[in-house]
Amino acid sequence: GENVEQHPSTLSVQEGDSAVIKCTYSDSASNYFPWYKQELGKRPQLIIDIRSNVGEKKDQRIAVTLNKTAKHFSLHITETQPEDSAVYFCAATGFQKLVFGTGTRLLVSP
Amino acid sequence: DVKVTQSSRYLVKRTGEKVFLECVQDMDHENMFWYRQDPGLGLRLIYFSYDVKMKEKGDIPEGYSVSREKKERFSLILESASTNQTSMYLCASSLSLVTGSYEQYFGPGTRLTVT
């Protein structure tokens, strides 16, 4: 089945810096790759997603890139702000379900 | 706006008790999921259902069972709670895998403590 690895587990940046979180997946049949943000005490919420027929997608300060050949995808956050502090989860489609990475705790210091 | 609700935010049970966690979604979603969330382990799938009365094992089904008698409701059952089942439990739903609508909407979570 699908296996998703996510790095780093924690990431500390200064406000205004960029942050990059990377994930690799194992199943070449996976075709959907979402990113979820979970703020402290709240439920995970989708922030951006990409399908396998697209190499890059951008939404304001966040972007996701996908390399199907290497089977990895990344989340890029530019001009980080304190409200970006949260746990971020990547995921990939397995058979009938999403398989999540273990999460990255991002801390943005003012 | 999709709403996924869970029956309790916090629950404390004793070892050996039977525990029911309920999840309700109001958007006519076909698929429903139960995860547990533990620090450093991410979201691990316990069971999921893609139709009424249908269920599929996820990655960690041992010690759990589920019930889906109605489309909007998905219950997670701990037949005999143990301390290693102390965790945050998250329910989620998604529209349809057949149409490629994979986005999952999560409930607020139930923090279960088994003593």
C-alpha cells in the first residue's frame, strides 16, 4: 500500500522567511496530493492540493510542487507570518483513501 | 458549508468499558473515516466506509469496530477500552472517490482518556 514520509518534523523560521516541507510517496498510482493545516486545538483543514497532471500550483503565499518521477512533493510558504504557525500534514491517495504523513510543526517567530 | 460533528470533545473511560464515538456529517457525503492522532505519528486511519453498511479496515483496526447504519452517521466502537487507546480521535468525510472528490472534511475531534 501507499506510504508517505514527511520531513522535517519541526521547522522554526523567522517572520518573513520562507518555509519548505517535503514529502515522498511510494505508490506511483497516487494521483492526488493535498496539504492540511492544523492549528493548535483545531481540526485539520485543507489549504492546497495538487493532482498528478499538474507540476505546480500556487495560491497567494503558498505553493505546492510535484515531481512524479521522483515521487515527491513539497509545500512552499513565502513571507511567513506568525499565524502560519501550525502542524502541516501532507497526504497521498491510496486505494479509496488518503494516506497522511506524520506532520511538520512549523513555528514562525516574530 | 460542510459540517462534521462529533458527539463529545472530551471523554474519560475506564479500562474494559465499551466506548461509542459518534460522527455526523450534513453534506450527503458518501465516504466517512475514523482516524486517531498521536504526537509524532500523524493521522492514522482506523476504519473507513464508502457506503451505508459498508466498512473497510484502515491501517490500525485492531481493538476497534465501526457501524454505519445511515449515510450521515459513522460510529467508532471500542469493545473493551484499554489505556493504549488513549488518543485524539478524528472523524472525516468526503464527497465521492468515484468522481475524484477526495477532499476530506474533519470533525473537531474527541480526546479520549482511558484510565
